[in-house]
Amino acid sequence: QRTVASVSYTGLFDTNNSNTSNTKYGQGFQLGGIIPTKWCVATVDLQGLFVSLPEMDLGSSIILHGGVSKDVTDKLLVGMNMYFGTYFGNGSDFTIGADLGVLYNMKNISFLKNPRLGVSLMNLGKPVSSGYTVTGLNGTTDDCSYPGIVTPHVSFAATLFTVKKVSGY
């Protein structure tokens, strides 16, 4: 186990000649980290989005996530993530909530090595609601509730092949 830092940045340029506004640039960033300790693995993540382009008005948002996970047994891991975010620009609101999940490490299944099954309940809390509008690809606008409240998530992963230092999942 090792500490991991994550940094990303995305810049969006509007090259549409019909855009007569002064807004020609949008941006987003993500800063995060994973910190393992003797008792748990802690994570923190800060995301920001600032895109007010006429053809893609995503508005602006800042979201902070913090989570912990713990090995219950050699095969069972549990985790929880809490988040808070504020949205502004094209309407404004906030979101607050939590995600709960478990990961079960199974025995090998035929050619599937190291299979894992994950189950989680995400977005337990208050989503962004009325007053925040989104613009669709066809130019229509609609009120938005994001993220969807109480979203179940099931995932399965396994190693399909390993050749020297390359693995396929």
C-alpha cells in the first residue's frame, strides 16, 4: 500500500465562429489522494468545473469527496464516501450525500483470475434540484436533478490474461 496523489486539468476551447459571446474557454480540474493507514484507507477528492460556453453550458461546480474503506476479512472490504458540492452559474443549488459499498474477492472461476464483485448504494442524500438547468445537444433546456437519488451499482471484474508484465481486465 502506498500513498497516491492525482491531479488532472481539462481545457475546452470554443472554435465555433457563430459564438459571438466573450466566453471562448471552459475548464475543469481534479485533485485527489489516497492515504493508507493501519486502520483504513482514506481518500479525498476535489473537483471543479467552469464551463459557460454557449453551445455547452455546463455551468460551474465545486465538489469535495472524502471516503474511508476497511478490510473486514481477507475477502470482504467495506467503504463509505461522503460528498458536498455547490453548483452555480446556470441556476444554483447544492448537493450533500454519501455512498456505501462492499467488495467481495472470490476464488478463481475457470479462466477468470482474481474475480471481484462490488455492490454499492450511491447518492444517498440531497441531489441538485430545481433551479439548475442543463442545455441538451439540440439546444433545449430542462431542469435537472443530479445525481439521481439512491442509485444502486453492481460491478464485476477479473483478470482475463497476463502476459509478462501486461494484464487484461
